Amino acid sequence: MASQKAIDNAHRLRYIRALERFHRGIISYLSSTSDLSRDGYDKKIENSLKVLQRVEEIALYKGDLQDLQKLVKKIISYTDSDKDVQDIKEEILYESNQLEKSKNARRYKKDKHSNSKYEEWE
């Protein structure tokens, strides 16, 4: 019998994957569509939301997951705004890029004095 913790974990993962899928879909739509229109954007959000709404929202505690969640909510909130679709595209792509940067910054740590570690060999 699966423990409650395992079930919660599965729900959490499912929610995170749905967020990531939603985000990736919107980003690829924005960056690859040549004739971007407001109607097209709203329709894409509407279709992507169907997948996201199938999973229940779960509180996330990790920094970049919270940022992803905020970004997704912001993307959705743009459907109610009367902003120009080009401005929306720029803002979303910029924030998405910042999110990727913060993820990568933790993944790769540059040695501060990379040359000094070889000095003892000379």
C-alpha cells in the first residue's frame, strides 16, 4: 500500500511536470510563431490550460519552482490584460530566460581561481 507521503510526492511531481509542460509550450509558441496574434496567443493559453487544470495545484517550496509557478500564473493573467502581444512576448521570454539563468547558475559553479590549482604541479 502506498504511503500518503508517496502519493503526495506523485501529485507534486505531476503538478510540476504540468507547469513545465505549460511553460515550454507557451515559450515555443511565442518563439516560433511568425505571425503572432492576440487571438492566437489567447487560444494557445486556453488549450494549454486544459492540461494544467487536470492536475490540482500544490504548494511549492523550492525557489525556482515557485518562480516557474509565478511565471505560469503571469502568462495566464495576460489573457485578461489589454497589452500588445509583442510586449507580452518580450516580457514572458525575458522572465523565462531569467528563470533558466538562475537554474543554470546553481548547476555550474565556476572555480574562482581555476589556474591556481595547477600551480603546485609546476
